[in-house]
Amino acid sequence: MTLMISIGAAYKHLGGKEKYPTRLSRKPLNERIRKLVENGIVKGVREENKVNIQSLKKHLEFESNILENYMGYNEFLKTFGINTTTNSNVFKVSLEKKQVSSDFEYVSVDYPINREFLFIRKSTLNNFLKEHISFDEAVDIISQLENDSWRWYKHRKLNIQSLQVGAKRFYTRSDFEKLKKDVESAGGTIVPNYYTTKQYREVLSITTTKASLAIEKDYQLNPKKLNGHWKYYDKELVDRLRLSQSELKKIFMSYEEAKEIANAEGFVFGENYIEKEPIDSLLRPFYKSKKTCYLKENFYKWLGERRKKEDFYSVTMDSHFDTFKLRLEVRQIKIDELGRFTNETWLQFISRRLANTTANSQSIESTINRYVYCSEYLINLVNPTNKKEIYSVTSNDINILFNSIPKTDSRILYQYFKKVYYKLIANKMTAFDFNKVNDPLTFEVKSNDKSIYEYEVYKKVYNYAKDISLHKKKAIKDIFKEITTGGEKNRTVNYYASSWLYVLLHLNNAWRNSDFISFPRINLNGTKITNLHWLLENELGDEDVDYIVRQVYRTEFIISKTQVKNYFFCSEELKKSLATAIAICELRNNAIYPMRKTIIDFGNKKQNFSDARRRKFFESFNDNEFIFSSRKMNRSLMSYIYVILSKIQKGTAGLKTIQKMRGHLEEETTNFYVDIPENELNFLTRQLFSRGSFGFVYDTFLDVLQGVEIDREKRTNEILCLGKYFGGIHKVEVISSFLNVIQNDRKTVLDRILSMGLNEALEFVNKIETSQLPSKEENVQCMFAESGCVKKGQGISCFDCAFSIPNYYALSALGASLQDRLNNYLESQKTESEILYNEQRKRARLFYMQLEMFAQAIQRFGFEVYEFIEDSREEFIAKQDQISSLQEEYQLQLSKGVR
């Protein structure tokens, strides 16, 4: 009887949970079984995810026998010390033609076992090694064999030949004995204790005559000339040099090696950070064109200090103040060295500031470190005084300190000194003259770089980052490399997928770096994507792209610095590239870091887009002068936005929009100028503004611009969405009132739009796309807002108004409001509810106003907008079916005496 079981249950028959304890450990087994079934190696039905357990066990027993008694082709070559790319099929052909010793017994398989297709029986290999000597070993004894002419003559004379195995040659031991006797009988010299020039160079990895002569001179090799003209080197001496060379390689390293290791951990390393050393001639073959190197001991000492510093920054306790005190201890700063008054007031000052802070975690970390540094400065300030108290120092002492420390720290200490001064005055104690203390806010500060990228550079970066064919394979192959290391830090891993996503996000969003690296993970369960192998071979379809990107749109983003709401945007042109990069990063996390909360990972502690990551991502970019900077790209985007808005609308609209995009709580001014060609404005507007507006007003504008003929009567009476998406709604009598309101307002909209000329309509749409029309609700614009709200004083929400122009971000608030209205309406239908007829009629009308807007959103974005309401689509529609006739309900209430 054959037993067909699900592939997922196969592990139970192959060692169970003892061998495969977790779902993650079973995943490679299940994937392997699927491949065996797909390739017909094991019986099963791939479409049904089934496998014949008897067939599977039989094949696994066969594999077990192979692995126990045979060795793979690559291991076979390594046994001979062969480093070759010779294909196993080519070697198999040579075996079949008996070009290689017929004593080798082998097995060839159609499906790889441990990535091998050809296996050699171990016992036959052992016999071969006993009966043969390698050509390299033979040359060590008879060095003349390196001479092709001499070797060819002896082969013919003695009727012997060498045997080729892969890229290596062998003699039978009997043939080699013939050679030895022939050399000795001819009076020749066998030189077993010397290397030829070729061997000497190979042993020490020498590739140039200059390097060879340098070693000869520095280490006094004094090579000999034997057998006429050949040059020989003392084997024992050269072997000692090889050991010395290996030791030197362990001791020294190049600048490139040091920099790569430092960058991999997020540290910057410069050529002069540690002492340089001259390069020994034995190391010259490995340091071509280099003049100096570094002692590894010195480098790792430097690296250890940097790590220690990083570790200091990362230690945390339950409270911010406890973290501050712990870091004081780590840095061996003895706060008790302060006098009693200064100690108490300083710790009290720090404790209150940390308790009252509302900054994000990243900013708090930085602030705590600044307080630690300031503690050290304060100790150094008061130490020279007898009492070690702040009231013993002078204003001049404080000013001298301010001149020698960072302005940020001066500002912190200035606030402390100010509080202490007034406390001392209040207690009638002697104090420094605070009026003579320089205010750090007035210190001259070097201005930061305010440059931006020219628009042409932005466009080049845009086209480069958008290219899926260029980046997808690189990103996935890089992750495969990382998976083989089990997620361990590896200098060959470039974190390419995160770099790709990081750069793409910059092209549409003017965020801060901390907000980019906090980009959340997404769920791929609703897509066709199965794993990285699938994504390597397939392109994302439109449905999967929309599923991924709109999932990000539904995520709530909070600006790390100001803790206000942030907005994600992705243009239509970048959607597929961005979705692909997100999917790759998410699949990486699934495979290596399933518990990770964020999707971007640069492999260093601070999650910096380091020079190493930047160089790798932009290695194919055709501008060697370009250096990517997050701040510079953000400034560029803000400048582009300002220029576009300035062309559309005068005044402060540009600055207000930028302030909102960056989440500024206060206005900040910047000088913006960039030359953007007129023919590029539409493209750039799509990249930076379009937020997915929808609804009757927006759709009508688009129809006008596209030349669609509009039937006023039909368009006014067209309430197509409700019936299409929600079924029978006409049982509620209030629908007629609702239709009248909608029809009247839509007639006003049509009259206004159709009275516009084409240029005016285009200008109006530009205002919509760039969010220049205000309203009372966030993420909603108003058609008539520029001349004042026409519904003012009527208590009507923008969601209840036919003149509103909502966008995708408004769906969260709309969905919550709609759900509440439906739930409250159904609750009010209960017989015990004392709701007047007119009030209930108003509730129904307002519910249907928002339901119409929600239906327009479905028409624009699809049924995924149900993600914004609490009920599922089926539950939501079922609840609407519970809405009863108002007249019947009211008559029932009257009969029961309910008013």
C-alpha cells in the first residue's frame, strides 16, 4: 500500500520534532522534497503538495549510502589539492573513455545531492593514492622534470607517461622509480633539497623579478646553480621564509582591509588614524603598488576602543536618569568629585530635564551622552577650586570653558549655570556674575552645507534607482550570500536590497534619515510571492505591486524628531521598483531576522548608509563625481517643491507645504532656487505631490481635461456607486432627501467646472495635485475654499459635503466615521431607543452621504479600502441589510408610546 502524505507532514516520518524542532528548520526539507517531486525523483503530486513517503524514504536511503561511501567531485579534487573549474560532466566523460585510471568507481545522479552530481567511491580513491605520485611531488625529488624538453625525452626513452586527473598530473610509482634509476645511472644529480626558480616563486607567491631579487637580497638566499645553468634555492630556507611570510600576513594588513572592516561596523577609518609601517619584501607580493601597511594589533586596538565607545552609547537602564548614571560609571566619571551643592543641583537639573523630555528614543540617546560629557566638563571646571563648588568659579572661568567645548554642550551648561545663579542669589550666597557669562546662542557657528542636487542629477539618480533589471538580481544574490552565513556579519555582504529601498524612498519623500531607517515591515501573504527564488525568476504583477504599496500607505508614520504625523508617498512611475525592493527586504527578514520590526538594515549598529554601502550601490552609476547624501536629497526635494508651488501660486504656500512635509512645529526659512525646465514640471509634480485624490469633483475635472463629453442631466443624477457596491438602499425613505441634496450640490459643481476654460481647469487641477485648496478636515480639499466655506455654520463635516476633494490619506478618518455612523444608526433602531423621527432621518441622510463617498473610494482604489473600517466587507454589507424602513419603525414607536 502506497502512502501519500502532505509534504509538510513528511518530517514526522524522518526524525520528527527531535530532528526538525521548528517550522524554520523544516522549511529547507519541505522545499527539497518539492524539488524532488517536481523533477520526478520521488513520487508525489506537486499540485496537491503530496509526496509518496515510501518513495521518499527509499531515495533518502540511497542518498545516505552515497554520502557514506562516496565523496563528491569537488571534495575529490580537493583531496588532490586541485583548484579547478572543470565541470563534473567533462570529468565523467574522461572516466567513461578511461582517460583517467579505470580503477575509479563512480556514481552519477540526475538530481544534486549536497550540490553534487558526480561521486567517486572513497575506497578506489585511497587505492589510487597508494599507487601514484603527483607530478608536484615528483618535481620535488627530480627537479629536471620541470624542463619540458628533458621530460618529453625521458618519457619517450623509458616508455612512460603521466596521468591527468582534473588539472593535475600523476605518475605510477613504478614509472617514477624508472625515472629515478635512469637519472642516477646517467650520473645526474637528484636535487631533493632545493627548489627551482619556478617553485621558489610559487611557494612565496612572487610574480615579478623585482620582488624576487628584493627577497634574495633582504634574506641572503644565495641561490645555487646546479646541472649547468638552473638556479636552485635551499628548500629548507625557502620553507622557513614561507612560514615567516604567513606569520607576517597574520601581523600586518593593508589600508583597504582596515577600512573595509571598520566600515562594515559603521566606523570611518582614515589613512592616518594609526601608525603606518614599511612593507617587508616578503609581503610585497600581497601589497602591490602599496608603500605602507598597518600592524593588525594597532588596528584592532583602535577598533576595540571604537567598539567600547559604541557599547558605552548602547547601554540602557529602566529610566533615562539611571542610564545617565550608568554611562557615567562606564566612562569612569566620578560625579562625587563635585562638591555637595554642585553635585545635588547638577543631578537634579539632569533628572528633571530627562523626566520632562518628549523627544524620540534616538534623540534621548544623544541627549544623555551630551549630559555625560557635560558632567566631565563641569568636574574639570570646579576641580581647581578649594571647595569644588560651582559658586567658587568666576564668569571668566565659565567663558574659557565655553570656548573649548562644543556649542551644544555650552548651551546645556549655560541653562544649568543660569538656574544655579538665581538659586544662589535667592539663598544670599556668593555667586559668579552671570551677566558676564557669554550666551552660547550668540556664538558664531559655521554654516552647514545648504547645497542641493541640480534637477538633471536628480533625474539621473531617479532613472538609475528605478531600473529593476539592474538592481533586483544584485539585491537577491547578496541576500543568498548572507543566508549562507546564517546572518553573521560578513564583509562580502553588501546589504544591497536595503540600499536600493533607501535610495528609492528618497526620490518621493523628504524625510529625515531616522524616519527612512524606521520604515516598517509589510505582509506578503496576499501576494503571489513565495520566496526569493520565485522573485528572482518573476516580475511583480500590478495587483501585487498595488497590494504592497497601498499596505504602506495604510501605515501610520510618525516623524521621529517632532512626533507629529508623517506621510508616505510613491509615484506611479516608481511603484513597481519600490514594491520589488520592499518585497526583497521583507523576504530577507523572513529568512534571517523574522522578529525584526523594521525592514531596512545596513548591517551596522547605527544603521548608517555608510561609504561602503553607498559605493556598492552606485558602482554602475555613470557619474564618478556624484556622492549620495540623504540631507542633500531632502533639501533638493524641498527646493523642487518650492519652485513648483511658486509657479502655481504666489505667497507662502511653498514654505507652508515644506513645513508640513517635514513635520516642523515652527516655521523655518530657507533660500530655495533650482532651475527646472518647464517641460519637466509635470513629471516632477507626479513624483512629489499626487496623493490619490478621488470623488465627483476630481473625476469631473479629469473628464473635462481629457475631452470627455459630459451630459449635465445624466451626470447630476448619477449616484452609481451606492447601488453598485451596496445593493438595495432604497428601502429607507430618506434616500430621496439624500438624492436631492446630492443632485443640487453636483449641479453647482458641474456649472462651475464647465464654465471654466481649459487653462483655468488645468490650473485648478494643479492646485488639487499640490494640496493648495484648504478645508476643515485633514487630507481633504474644498472646491470653494478659496472664496470661503459655502456650508459654514451648518455643522457639516467635509466628509458630508459634495464640494470636498478627499485623497487616499483621508480614508482612515472616513472609514472610522462611517463605521461609527452605521453602528450608531443600528443601535438607535432598537425599540428602547427614544429617537425622534426627524433626528433619525437626519442620521440616515448623513450616513448615506459618507457611504456615497466611500463607494467613490472603492471605485478608485478597489475593495481594499475596507481595510479602513472595522468590519469586513461581508459584515459591513450585512449590517446595512438590517436598516429598516423609517416610517414603519416610527409607527411602531408611536404605537408603544415612544416619542
